[in-house]
Amino acid sequence: MWPRPPRATPVGSSRRCWESTDSDGVDPSPWEEHAGWWQQEFTDGADPEYEEQILPLVEHHLEGVDRLLDVGCGEGQISRRAAALGIDVVGLDLSASQIIEARRRGGDIGYVRAPADCLPVRDAAFDAVLMCLVIEHLDPFEPAIREMARGPHAGRRGLLLLNHPLLQAPGSG
Ligand SMILES: C[S@@+](CC[C@H](N)C(=O)[O-])C[C@H]1O[C@@H](n2cnc3c(N)ncnc32)[C@H](O)[C@@H]1O
């Protein structure tokens, strides 16, 4: 058995591809507006879809993973579940409110504020990369997928979970 590699930590990117506020001082993440609603209605046991389907599915697919990158981690419910399995986790999200809440809710997890299309991580630094209910919010989504492909070692795991159109509210597009 190989010794376990050192803890996964995000590394500074030489590319500065985003700013935390635009020139008018407005935060560019639309999720700032929704973060409180998400934290109250969908996390920490509040949402049966997470409890009964998403979290068990994620646990199943993370079997054998040592180091996970959780892209668009929100307030960290998947990161915490993965960390409880003994996985070394880094969670990234563009919304400051989500990252602040994720840190407040605790766990031995490295949280970083960063956009999905410019991840401050080295190539092949993880065993697996996960994105859950985030790709629906990205337009275009391709740059994020390209970035995610840099995360795991060749041949390791990528998990993408997204809403079935059946679950969209009528008229939501
Ligand atoms: C529906 S929540 C899902 C949160 C988490 N993945 C979970 O399953 O609990 C969507 C998350 O995507 C994040 N997000 C949206 N656009 C993003 C982007 N361009 N880069 C990084 N995160 C983004 C939001 O801030 C929000 O926390």
C-alpha cells in the first residue's frame, strides 16, 4: 500500500480570471441572493431529495476515493458527507455567503471562493471531482467542464448530478 499523500489543499492560480465585485461594486454571483433560501430549504436534512437520493448516491460513487474536489459546494452538505467517510475534501463556490456558511457549519474541509471555470487547483490533484446541481446555473457550462477535467488523475472519477427536467417548476425554463 502506498502512503497516503499529503492533505489536499487548493493552490493559488497564476491566472486571475475573476474579481469578487464588478466595477460598480456589485457582487457578480446571483447566488448571493439565493444562498439563505438554499441553506434553509435544502440542506442539513431539510430536503428529502438530498436525504433519500442524492447523498446516498454520492456516498456509493465515492467509495475508494481519497481526495475530492466539490465544485459549487454551496454550504457544504456534500463536502461534509464525504469528509465523514474519511475523504480529504476541498469545496469551492462562487458565492461568499455559501462559503462563509460552509465554514461556520464546520468539518475538516478546505473551502475556497472561486468560480467553476477557473479552479485554483493543480492538474490531477484529486481522485475525484464532483458537481451537484450546479451545471444548470452555468452559461456557458463548457469551460467549467474543461476545468473539472483537470482536477482528477487520468482515469479517476468525475460525478455530475443535475436536475431532471421533470423536477423543474412549470414555466421555470
Ligand atoms: C443548487 S446549489 C448546490 C450546492 C451544492 N452543490 C449542494 O448540492 O448542496 C448551486 C451552487 O452553485 C454555486 N454556483 C453557481 N454558479 C457558480 C459558478 N460559476 N462557480 C462556482 N459556483 C457556482 C452557487 O453559489 C450555489 O452554491
